[in-house]
Amino acid sequence: MRDSRSANHERKSASVWDLDGTLLSTDVFGESVTRLLLGRPWMLPQVLIWLLQGRSFCKQRVAEATIDTWTRWPVRPEAEAMIVEARQEGNPVVLATAAHTIVATRIAADLGCFDAVLATTAGVNLKGERKLQAVNDWVRENGCDGFSYAGDSRADLALWRSADRVIVVEPTAHLERSVRALGKPVEVIGQRKNIPRSVIRALRPHQWIKNLLVFLPMILAHRFDRDTLVSAVWAFVAFSACASIVYLINDIADLAADRDHPKKRRRPLASGRLTIPEAAATGAVLLLGAATISTVFLPPAYCMILAAYLATNLVYSTWLKRKPIVDVMMLAGMYAVRIEAGGVAAGVELSVWILAFSLFFFTSLAFVKRCAELRRIMVTGSQLSSGRGYRVEDLPILESLGAASGYVSVLVLAMYMNSQEMRLLYGESRFLWLICPLVLYWITRVWLLVHRGHLDEDPVVFAIRDRVSLLIASACFFLVMIAAFYRGQVAG
């Protein structure tokens, strides 16, 4: 290719790249606005005022307001490879984008591979025909014979009509047909998005196992009639929908931190496989579904619990997660809320024993999550937990607090074994006492693994994949069944 260009009097063709959805697998403006409003929700009226003054003006003010919260943007590896190839061939590389020049210049400087940046400025939103004019002017002024253009939307059709080389990134079937109708060779890079698959991954269905806690009040109260079971199932479905909404909110709020994480960077939102508008639309559908189920099939108090759960998690995601210890108490509280919701759905009044056990046990699990994260940060050499209020030097005290909380939960469990409530349900059966050493062993093992750095950040994910944890859970369930059977035999 280099030899043919030399024979053609060193013809130069500018390699022009769009930013949003092309060079990056995300939309910079949409993401910046979302990050701004999640961090400072009181600025919503101000953002609307900026938008009324023009899209270019709004982009400028949003860029100025978010430049200090910069994130590692997800750059497409295929785009980087093609840019390197263009530079090796001696062709200039230009970033042409509707993003504001503050943002575009910063990204170009971080990547260090562009010869020029054409972007939105005050009063000029560089999109469509305006972008084409800017590109043509630059090509002419810099002595290029033409340009190639890489884009991802119908707004780029004007540039593709004038380009010598057409590059389309992850087009929809309709867009690809429109581009090929131009009668030019078309290069398609990137895999076409599988939105349903990305949505399912973002909802984290494997985390719904936490919502099985809504069945706990029904089980402990021995309420296995059809109506109670159906109510518990609906409660599980509604809570799972709300929990997935929370995961979407958290992923949007944690985009910057997730992109610096070795595993979380592959999440659909962090990687750009799912856009913020797509996530918002999914959340709206889930919210409608949860509200409908709660209103039609469950008691009014259940709706209030779900509303409180969502509101509390929104405050947590935007503020409280950066407050040390408070964030742990909030995480533990979210587990307890699931049990309370199950009690309301089943019409079962929770005992002080289950509430006390939940408080200490889930506080221990919340500390597990934070300590595992700090262990990872310690290994990578970082000093601060991104987006959190902890330091690596806090690890010893956090491990002590977490292990102590777990042991106190076992103490509460042991005291329950000698309570009047336990005797009413299981009589004088001693089988249930064996649960105490099993839970004690599990908690001790978990904290030993945390200390060694062998535990995944989420203890629930660890538990459902760990054979020992599954074996202990099965043994506990088996002991409860034996105790219930023994009680039935004695009563009979």
C-alpha cells in the first residue's frame, strides 16, 4: 500500500474519526450529564437552562463541570489498530466530533495519536453537514487529496457520501443498508451489538439469589399454604426487578471506578456494550413491572418497602457509598430489608431473633466485600479505594470488625436455640444446635480466605460457586427438615 501511494506522488488521505460510539464505545455527553446529575442532582434545573440556551452551550458547561471527575473512556481496540496503521502509512489522523472541544482535546491528548481535533465550540454544534464542512476545510488547507471517515450513526451519512473510504462501526442492519446504498466499498468494524444479551448481563440475574431471603419468614414460620407461597413468589419477582434497577443505577454511578477494575471493566455499561439510554429504558420497564406486581398481588405495605428500598439505594449510590462504615451498615440493611419484605408479603411478623441475627450476619458480609476490595487494591499498589472512603491501612480494623460481627451473629443464633419461640416451633429437638458450629465454621473460613486474598469481592457470588458453602447450606437445610419432622412425630 505504501509503494502505490509513493508512485502516486505521495498522495495523502486524512483518516477522520468520530468520537462517540466510534472511537469510544460510549457517548461522552450523555455519560457526563448522567455523572453530573447523579453526583449533584440539585443541578437538574441548571442543566435544563443550559440546554435551552443551545446544545453547544450545554455541552460546554457540562464539560466544564465534569472535567475534574475524568474517567478512563472505553477506546475500541479495532479503532486504535486502524489509527496506528494510518499513521504508519504517513496519513494524518483527525478527530472530528460533536463533543465539546474541551472534552475532545483532552481525550486526544490522553491518546496522543491525533494530528488535529475538530469539535463543538461555542455556538457551533459540529454534527452532520457542519462536521462535513469542517473536515473538507481541514483536508483542503492541509494538502490532503481526500479523507476516510469512520462513524456509527445516520448523522454521519453526509460525511460518508464525500469520503473516499467508508468505515462503519457496529451498524444496525438498517444503517448498514443505507451506507451500502451509497455505492461505495464499506468496511464494518466491531461486532453488532447484542442488546438483549447485554441487558441480561447488566441485570445480574445471578445476584437474585439474595432475594431468596424473602422466603425466609415464610419458612421459619412454617407457613407453606398455597396463598402464602404465591405471595412470596410475587414478592421475589418484584424485589428482583427492583434489585436490578439498583444494579443499573450503581453501574452508571460507578462507571469511572469500574473501568479501572480488572473484572468490572467488562460489565456492559463500563465496556460500552450497553448505553445509558438503553439502561434507563430497561430500568423504566422494570420499575413499571415491579409497581404493577406490588399493587395487584401484594399488600400496600410491600409497595412502601420497595419504594423505600429504591430511594435509599439512590442516596447510597450518589452519596453514602463514599462514607466509611455508613456504607457497610447500608449494605447490611439492604439484606435485612429483603427479610422484612418477605415478612410483609407472607403476613408473618418477624421475631427479634431473626432481626438481630440478620443485623450482625449481614454486617459481617458487608465487611467481607469491603475488605476483599481493599486486599485487591493493596496487591495492585493503590492507596485509595476508588469512589470509597477507605484506605488500605484500614484493612486490619475492618477485618476485626467484620469477623466480630459474624461471631456475634452465631451467638444470637445459639441464644435463639434456647428460646421459647424455638421450642414452640421445634419442641425440645437438639438437631438445630448443629447449625451453630456449621455457621461458625463458614464465617471463620470466609474471613480466613479474605485475609489470604482468595475471596471474590462479593461474598454471595463466592458462596453460590463454592462447594463447601453449598454443602454447609444443604446440611443446615437438612437439619431444619429433621427437626421439623421430629416435632411432627412427637406432636402426632
